[in-house]
Amino acid sequence: MIKASNLSVRLSGTQVLHGVNIEAAAGQLTAIVGPNGSGKTTSLKAIAGEVPYDGTVSINGHNIKMLKPWELALKRAVLPQSTVISFPFTVREIVRMGLSVGAKADAADTDRIARDALEAVDLSGFAGRFYQELSGGEQQRVQLARALCQIWEPVQHDEPAFLLLDEPVSSLDIRHQLTIMRLAKDFCERGGGVIAIMHDLNLTAMFADRMIMMKAGRVHATGHPNEVMTDAVMEAVFGCTMRVNVTPAGNVPFVLPHTAA
Amino acid sequence: MPRSEMVMGDGRSQSFAARLKSDWHIGDRSRLAQLLILVLIVVAAAMFAASIMTGAADASLSNVLRWLLGMEGAEQALSVRDRIIILDIRLPRAVLGLMVGASLAVSGAVMQGLFRNPLADPGLVGVSSGASLGAVLLIVLGSSFFGPLFAIFGFYALPVAAFVGGLITTLLLYKIATRSGQTSVATMLLAGIALGALAGAVTGVLIFMADDKQLRDLTFWGLGSLAGANWMKILSAGPIILVSLAVVPFLARGLNALTLGEAAAFHMGIPVQRLKNIAIVSVAASTGASVAVSGGIGFVGIVVPHVLRMVIGPDHRYLLPASALLGGTLLIFADMIARTIVPPAELPIGIITAFAGAPFFLWILLRGRSHMGL
């Protein structure tokens, strides 16, 4: 389980997070949602150990400040929003970089893992392509395959591993949005945990087990999507009046921009 | 059930045979890289031998080898004069060429990895100028200010002074060009030009202040040449260059991860700050030591890694050793040209590398203009 307590972050003089509490359990897909500039990415960066923060972050009971970078790398992998590379690496070489962490099995096994990871993000056949020549959405999926390789087993030594995803589907077409969300869900079902920053409320409602709604550097509401996605929360957080509906089968909430007043 | 079949949302699953036929092996350049390194070892050895045999005094390879290995009868096949030429002139020169070439090419490759940019090069961004300044400072003010330095470091004083000059320049450059983990190419190149110019100006003032004897030392040293190669120079710069080359293999995996950005490298388990510290000190040390013994030799650090990246890709596990081998080979080759093209005089080797390297650098710029976003 990932537990971030009382997180406060200042970035170049501005207080970006004000005492944020975020919990993400293994086996669950936790979605962080909120308007632009509400502190979603900063929260994720603090949890990843990437920005200095006040408060504590722990993974499976270990304070992350006490862990070495390579120990941390075996417990969580991170997908950034976008990655620019100025050297001509092939897709295969990028994906295999995720395998260089920690103790891994023999070469044939790592080869299989890298190939399976690429297949999981629906990029089989892209191994020999140059990363720079891919579209933004394809690059994002290559990076996800790389992150998957890093924690290929969702449970290692009886400890769950976590995927931290910063807007994993925002540059993808609808088919691949579903592919990636199913992949994340599958990772949870096999015992791992996922924290994903999301913009698409409907995909979030479909796939998230828990939803954390942020506003202005604070957590505004947490809970199951059914509890968080209400007319009142939409109005308070996004500042637009919208009707939240539910699908007839399954009772999954959805919201259409058409209903905005 | 294999994991891939669970993950594929549309129920598609491939047989193992079908997978084997997929082009997974394409994009794997590691075998090619290993092969190239083997070839480069052979070429470097051949070039080394050729360099020892080339020159006014004739010496066949078999005779030289037999003599160096202390075999029977070889003593008579070579004249005393030839033996002196080979042992005290050509051999140290070839060794120094190999060392300096390897050090220049590797520090170029490491710096490019550190800045995540194929255009970073110690010569181009002012690190060599900083190292020169350190050396000139020592030559001109040596007796009055740095007496204790000589006392402590002995004949290592010059390489150490050049190392300190290079280190200060590299640190300044990194501080200026890198903000929250992202390096701006334009800032890096412009700051490098400014720092290089500043170091050059201070060097100019020092030369202006120098007396006749110091001026002679400076001119002799600053020619950018392997002409003064002797065992003393190898002994003074060699250990520094060898140590900084020896740590480089341990940087390879970290530099690979660093190409995805500092944050991503940290996510992947790399101790980024330590990696950067080691890389900066190693670049400054090997550049400083090279500048101290051979003056400014440009373009090796940018051309060699670039050519290799086009053939075997940017994976530093192969790029770094291949750069060392090709850099050493090229510098020995350039030195052979330098000392045979206008006999009996010698051209400074820096002129040769500039003639070959500068047009190549322009070509890189023109070629990269379209897709590198420079």
C-alpha cells in the first residue's frame, strides 16, 4: 500500500500542495482527478520521490526517503506525461532499459518479458522502429511498456508493486485508451496497485476502484466513483453545472459535456 | 495461461511460432556492436604497429616485435639508432596518441550522455579552454604562486592544474545550462562559447604577462601536438587518464537511463546525483590530462561518438568502449599524417583533426536540422 500523509510542496516559492493525504491499496486502481493546476502531477511526483516535500510517503510501510533509488525502483515504476529523447534509440532498446533494474532471470527470459510488454501495449512489430519517429501516443505506450518491464511481477517477495501513471491515456485513441485501462486493471487484479492521473471522467468511472478529486492543492473528495461523481462535486471542483448520469446496466456514472450549463 | 493472452483485450493471442516470426530481433544492435568492438581492437592494434614502423628510419614489424619481446637474434637486426628512435620516440608517441585519442572520444561521449545532447563536446563547450587556462596559469604564475603545488604533485602538477580548470568550467556549464533536470541546448552551446572566450581572454592576459622563458614553454605546449611525447609525459598524464577511463564502464547503464531524463533515470533506480558527479569529474580529469600533455586537439570527441551511434546505436555499454578504440586509432592515424605529410617538418595534429572534423561537424548540424529541433 502507498500512503502519503500531510504532503506539502512548494515549487519556486508557490505553495502547490497543502497537506494532501493519498492512500492507494494493492489490488485497486486509484485515480487522481481534478482541474488543470490542482496539484495532481505534483502529488504523483512527491509520491515517486522526485520533488522535495514535507510530510511522509511510504510504500508497503517503508518510508521512501529511507530507500535507495534501486530499492524504490523494484517497488514502483513511473510513467511520465511525455518523454523526449535526443539519441536514436530503437523501441526495443528503450523497453529493455526497464529490465536493467534489480535481479532478473536469464537473457531469454528478459527477452520474453520485453516482447510481452510491447505486445501488452499493442505495439508488437514496433521493436525495430526508432522512438523519435513514433507518434506521441505510440511513444507514450513504449514508455508504459518500459515501466511495465521494471515491475513485471505485480507481487514480488510477497510485496505488491505499484504503477504510477501520469495521464496514461490522454494522448491515445479510444481503442488504445481501453487497452491501457484494461492493462492497468489487470495489473491490479494480479495483486499490484495503480495510481493514475486521469482527465477522462467517464473512463475513470468505468475503471477506477477509488477516485481522489483534487482542487487547488487539496483533496476535495475521495471514495468510489459512485460517491465522488455527483452534480455537487462537479460544480464545486470544475465550476460548471453538469448532470451526472448512470448507465442503465451496471450503474456506472457518466457525464456528458453537453449537459453543462 | 500466459500473461500476454490475459492482457490482450480483444482476445487475440499469438502462437509461439508466430511470435518468432515477428520482427522482435530487428532493433537489436547488440550483436553488431560486439562484433564492431572486436574489429576495432584489431584495427587499433594494426594502427599502433603501423605507427611504430612509419617514419624516416626503417624498421620491419617482425624485427621490432622480436626485439621488444626480447627474442634471440633480433638485437642485431636493428641498429642502435633505430632502437632509440623506436623506444624513446615512436613508442611513447603511439602510446600517448592511443591514450589521448581514447580519452578525448570517451569524454565527448560521456559529456553528450550527461547533457543528453549529441552536440556536447569538451572542446566545443569551453571545457578544453578552461583546462588550458589551468595549465597556462601554472606555467606563468607557477614559481611565484604555486610553489607548494609543484612540491606536492611533482610532475603531476600540470595535468592536475588542467584538471581543476576543466572541472570548474564543466561545473559552471552544468549549473548554467541545466534547470530542474532539463538541459537547454542553446544555453549550453552559448554558455560554452562565453566560458571558452572568458578562459581564452584570461589566458591571453597571462601570455601577455609571461617572460621569455615562460613564453617558450607556452608555445611549445600549446601547439596541440603529440610531437613532445616521451615516457615522462605518459607517466604524468597516464594514471589520470586510465583511472577516468576505468570508471566509465560503470556509468554506461546510468547514462542510458539518463537519456530519458533525470526524473526517469531516478524512477528506474539510478542514483542520479552520484552519476552526474562521477561523470563530470571523469570528463574534467581526462580532458585536463589530455590538454596538459598534448594541447588542444579538437573534434575527436564529437565526431567519433557520432559516427559510432550511426552504426551501433546510442547504447553506452557499447558506445563507450567503441569510442575509446576508434578515438585512439584515429588520433594515431592523424599523427602519422601529421609527421609524414610535409617531411621533414611536422604539422600540429590539431590542424589535421580540425580539417577533418570541422566539415563533419557542419554536416551533422545540417543533417540534424530537420529532426533534432536544434
